Amino acid sequence: MRKWIILSRVAHNPRVPEHKTVDAFAVLTGLEREVLQVIAEGDTIKQVGPDLHTRPKTVEAYRLRITAKLEIDNIAQLTKYAIQEGLTHPEV
């Protein structure tokens, strides 16, 4: 039920453009970009929580908001997006 409330609030966010290409700096908050970065770098939700001084459930809520705002379905796509936006770099 709570996930639906978060997603419905995000879906009605006027800052989110209608097209698929979304600029992370335009629609994501600083903390959302930080969560996106650490998830894209391979950290799990449980690992991210202590680093950001928050609970894993809170991090999961941020992940849900990020995926809704960016219209991205999975972690692999989030990682690709973060690399394209310069939030992280692929390891060589």
C-alpha cells in the first residue's frame, strides 16, 4: 500500500517531463542522486543504508522514487543510466 502512495505521488510530479530521456539533475534530489550512484556502483540496499545514515527501508523508498521518476524498471538500467549521466564510471 505504501509503495502505491509513493509511486502515485511521483507520477503526478510536474517536474517529470513526459518524454523518456530524463535529466537526473533536473528531476532527482541530491540524496536521490547519491542513492542512485551507490546502487549503480554495486552496493545493495542494506549496504547503502549505513553509508547514508538511514534505514534500508528508507533507501528502498528512494529507489522506488528514482525508478518512477526516471521510468526505469531495474537495477541494470539504473546503472546504465547513472553511467550515461556521469554519476558513476564503469570499472575498467
